[in-house]
Amino acid sequence: MSVQRTEVAVLGAGPAGIAAALAAARAGARVTILDESPAPGGQIYRQPPDAFRLRRPEALGKEYARAQQLTRELAASSAQFLPATMVWGVEADKTLLLYREGGGASALKAEALIVATGAYDRPIAFPGWTLPGVWTAGGAQAMLKSERILPGRRVLVAGAGPLLLPVAKALVEAGATVAGVVEATTRLEWALHSHRMLGHWERMGDAVRYEAALLRARVPRFFGHVVVRAEGADRVERATIAAVDRQWRPRPGSERTFDVDLLCIGYGFLSSMELPRLLGCELRYHGAQGQHLPRHTAEMESSVPGVFVAGETTGIGGADLALAEGRLAGLAAAHLLGHPWGAERQQEMVAAQARRRHQLGFARILDELFAMRPGIHELAAPDTPLCRCEEITVAEVQAAVRRGARTVRAVKGATRVGQGPCQGRICHTLVAHLVARETGRPVGEVLDITPRPPIKPVPLEVLAGLAEEKAGIEP
Amino acid sequence: MREEAGREPVVERGEPLDLLVDGEVIRAHLGETIAGALTAAGRRVFRHAPRTGAPRGVFCGIGVCFECLVTVEGMGRVRSCMVLVRPGMRVSLRAEAEASGGERATH
């Protein structure tokens, strides 16, 4: 296996990763940036593939224009981009173990790492959530944004948070009928937070545009409601919603059922924490976001020297915050490696820190308004799978707890929860909430997962090759 | 369904190509993922979960959940939402269990 060398390795080519790569490269560092996707951009700045030709780029909006600008800057920079490349392990000397689908294994030794691996839709389990046609809101948006493919014709969009509106708007524009946008929080709760959003004009303008588009398309809105189940033979055919109380527990007698062929679920996001965990970064539990996040300095350095974190890796905050953090991390990594540091760089750093503080203010408002409430973790029935990979149900997890398992790791040992190909990414918070409820312990304490490589499934021959090399055997 | 149906398209798709899915020809375009092409062709069930046989399909759409695994000749089991279609590509939704050379290590 070949070992390449670089100074700064940036993991993830979304807004944070690209901003980090550009800043570090500008500051004189040799930079390699990689992503699992075939093209840079990440989720927010997803673009149609190169093989497509744009007829009406104006229809793609300002996000597309920003994405284009960033990816063009990346292409013009000295940073090297590795597409379709997954990191499945990392060694203490910052050697990354890489695998490219269909292209084989390699290794990359870096002097500084910037983890900008983004986030994914927070999974919420309810009866029927594994049926084909139940998609995450982010997944539907991704397919619409890049491939321009519509995953359903009659759609319910449900969850909590600011993603529901753009997803519903994109579905309408692509020709779907949106039967409803179902939001767990209430209009009153939005109104009570609105004064704090003053000063964040751009974000408020976006919201107004989404609202107007949904009004024009006569999309019904349901506030204070959640999806309680999905049903269908081999794919989703019906989705049922119910009004909820302040703790998001369904009110009896308030159910209403819709015929749908696509149910999009979006309850905010979870940050991808596998690499920070694997690298040994110190984490703390963030209650409002309901997840562990890495501690870091004002320069975005984690508790592990030379390992920086940026973007959604530090907590959910959106693209503008990610851009500021990426720039900070890129500059700081270059500085750490001894690249020239003048007044200009210092100014750039100070400006990025100010932008970060401003965006962080908005993120905290969203955290509070859209934080999960207990009822949402009680929707799953005894026979609902929590671990989709290994098909482990609520009842099986409860049985493991009764037999003495008091943490996620203990349940994993007892039931195979989280041992499938997704490595617990989808189920770990769901299992944690159930274990916490059953044991009466805080979620942050029962969530004790420790990823081991390979953190993503790789062909056995890749591991075998590495083992032979370590043993000094030439393949 | 590709979004163009009956409206002015935002994009002109890549070159058309045939994807062979368990012997059936599915029309796809360069630039699409396997999951996208299958979705556009109306496919929703990509596999059946090994323990209960429950139908599964695309869930996260961004490579996290591994629900959309399919078998591609020469590549083994892949996340169909992360792999672009190629001319002559042969995909199987059935062969998941007996795929040769595609076994993946988890732990």
C-alpha cells in the first residue's frame, strides 16, 4: 500500500472543509482535501454533476452560485482534492487509512488534520420508519439538488427545524404535491424566539421566501404535530400525524392520515463524530443538540494537538458558520506548521472569529427552539427496529437493559445493536434515549460508544493487505 | 421520476445509458447515482433485510445508513447513493447475500 505525504489533510469537502483547505493553502501549506462524494461541495453546497449541463442556472438560486464560487476557488488553488475517498482508520502519527470505492486502498500521512466531516439527519424511530419511501429530508433534498430526481409524487414533509421549508419548496418546484409540512414546534414558540433573530437578516429573508413559496403552492402547514406512524405493504402508502403537547407527546384523538408515496423526515442533524472519537478528541455532551461534541480552542484545535475541527463537526450551525470555522482552522493549522504569519493573516483570523461569533448566536437560537423533547423518543413501538442494520427492536433493547445493560456499549455487546455496516450512526442516539429512559440515567452518560477501525466497511482484502504489510510480508 | 416531466428542465442530463438491473434494462444518464437511476425508474425496494425479510430502500441518501446497498458486478456491495452509473454497469438487487468478493468487514 502506497503512503502519500501532505502537510494538512482536510477530511470532508463541504463549506468548512473547502474554506479550511483554501485558507491553509493560501497561508503556504501543502493541502490534501478528500471527500466520500465524487465532487466537492458537501451536502449544503451540493451541485448537479459535471455530466449535466445547466439550462437555467438561475433556478438553482444563490446557494448554487456560492457553491460554484467555492468549488472553482478550490480547483484553482494548490490544494489537491481526492474524490470518492473514505477514511476508514487513522493511526496515532496522523496517517489516514483510505479506501476508494472500486479503486483500492492507500494511506496519507499528514502533519495536521482538519476534521470537517459534516452532519446527517437526526434519526427518529417510529412505527414504519424503515419502509421504503420513508426518506430523510436531507436525503430527498440531496437527490433533488444534484440529480434533479423526484423520489415521490405525493409527499408529507415532517419533523422540526429550518430544513423542512426548503425541502418542501424544492419538492413543489420539481413537480410533487406536498400534502403537508408537519412541524413539531408551534407558531407561538417561533414568535417567542423571533425578536432574538433581529440582525440575522439574511437567514430571516430566506425563511420569508420559503414561506411565501409554500403559501403560493397552497401547501398545508401543521404546527405542533408529529408523524406517529407510516404504513404500507412494501413501501410507504400512508402516513399518520397527531397533535402533540409541549413535550411532543401525541394527544389522543388528534390523528389524521395522508395517502403518500414519500415521507420526508427531518428533525435537525447529528454531527458525524466517528473521526473525532477515533482520534481521541475530548468530547462533551451538548444538551440542546442532544449529542457529544469535541472541545476546541478559539483557533478550532481539538484536545489532540494538530487535530482541528470545523463546521458541523463542532455542532450544528449551518454553512456560514462552517465557512468561518473552516477558515479559522485552515489558518491555525498553517500557523502551527510554521508557515509565515504576518499582520494580514492575523487580521483574517480576527475577522473570521467575529463572523463565527455572529453565526453562533443564530445557531444557539435554533438549538433552543428546535431541541428534541421527550415524547419524540417514545413513538417507537415494542416491535419497531431501532438498529436498522441488525434489525434490533425496542423490545430487544429493553430486554437487554432488564438483563443488566446500562449503557449503549453494553446493549451493543448484548444485542448486536450498532454492529452493522452503518456502525451505529443511525441508532446510537435512539438506543441511548431508550436506555436512559429505562435506567433513569442521563443520556450523555449512557452514550459511551467508542468506534474502532474500520469505521466504515471496507473489503476484507484491504484489511488483509494492511495486516500483511504490518507483519512485513510482501503481498 | 426525473423532474423534467412536462416542464422546462433546469438541467440537460448527461449522456443516456442502459443500466442492467437483474437482467432488466433501466434507462439512466451519466452523472446520476445508481440510487437516483433506480428511483427515477420507480424502484423503491432495493433489498430485503436479512433477519426479517423486511423491504428496505434509500433512507439517508448521503452515504451514512447503508440501507441502499446493491451489488455491482466487479465492485461488490456498494452504497447505491454514492456510486455513479457507468455504461455497461450490471447491478443486482437480489444477489446481495451471495455476492462474491464483496464481503465487507465491519468490526
